[in-house]
Amino acid sequence: MELAGEEPDIIIGCAGGGSNLAGIAFPFLKKKITEKKPYRIIAVEPAACPSLTQGEFRYDFGDTARPHPC
């Protein structure tokens, strides 16, 4: 964005295990906080497995295949 001389209005990223939300949004979050940029940051998840909006509230191992047995 910087090379193109542009600023985004909206940043959208997938949230959940192995998400890209943090990687794409964190640089913009810093600017939103420190420079008061008017970015809109949206986390999305698939309707087929809505683990954030309809899942169980519990510790997440980050791996839906189960934690390592060691």
C-alpha cells in the first residue's frame, strides 16, 4: 500500500486457527491507535465452521486435530 501511495479504508482477514488476520491487520492497528487512522478492521470466519461466533468458549490448542499426546 505504501509503495502505491494508497491507504486502505477497510482491512478484512480470516480469523481462527492459523488465521491471517493478525499478519494483515497488526500494522494497520498500530497506525489506527497511534496516528488515529480511520481504518475499519473486520475479522471473518466461514459459515461452515463458525468457531468464534458459535463455538464453545474454552482453551484452544490451535490444532483441531487434538493436542499432541506428549
